[in-house]
Amino acid sequence: MSRMPERIFNVLRSFKVRELRWELDTGNYRHNALLYPVFYLLNLQDASTGINFLGRNGIRIRVGNRLMRMLFAFFK
């Protein structure tokens, strides 16, 4: 039986999220106010999230990996 799907999954798991920034505006002041505590709790983790009232929406994800980590995951 082929182990290729398992190897590919291991390589995908070897990637690490280096930076996560998320900025959200729902367009509704009430919804923004209700989401504000949720985003505050998310900021206690390693993510940078925020609710704004300026109409800006965006997400930035920076993912990193090293060749040795991918090779080790593939041949594991």
C-alpha cells in the first residue's frame, strides 16, 4: 500500500505559521462591538487580530519552513 498520502500530509504539517494578522470591519457598529471581546481574547494567543470601524478588511499570513524539516517529514 502506498504511503505517499501520509508523507505528503507530514510535509504539510511541517509548515509553521510565522505571522497572522487579521483586520475586520463588518460594516455594522453593533456587530463590531460584539466581536471586539472575541478578538481581544484571540490577541492573547500568538495572532494579531483587530476590529476596526474604518471599513478596512484584510488578512496576512506568513508561513515558513526549512528544507531539512520537509525532508525529515517526508522520510519519517
